[in-house]
Amino acid sequence: MSFNPDRLFPIKCFTCGNVLSQKYQYYCEQLLEQKKDLKKTEYLTKETVEKTVEGKLLDDLDIINICCRKHMLTHQ
């Protein structure tokens, strides 16, 4: 995932109205930086239930509503 200025990202969440656009570029840049260190696929099992890189970044950005998280995770 990389930040593409040609692709429009919603300024606000369609459901709750929180402003998301100012956080999206930072999210993309940090995600690329943190994921290049991870060369393996993460499998979640009962023994390894840790937050993914995406989940940790969204928590750091204080994006807690599931509707807002959906926009950040699924925008291409």
C-alpha cells in the first residue's frame, strides 16, 4: 500500500463524521515502513493472538470506531 494522491480518500467517515483524510498519508507511510521489516505472512492462531501492524497503527492514530477503521483498511 502506498499513498497515491490521485486516488481520493474520503475526508470524513460516512457513518460517524470523524475526519480521516489528514491521517491517511501518515498511515500509509508508516505501514510501508513497518511492513518492510516483516518478510513473513502473519497467521493468527489461538496461541498467537497479537495485534497486526495495521491494528497497532490505527490505535496509535486514535482511530477506534469500527466504521473509521474500515475506511482506513479497505481504501485502495
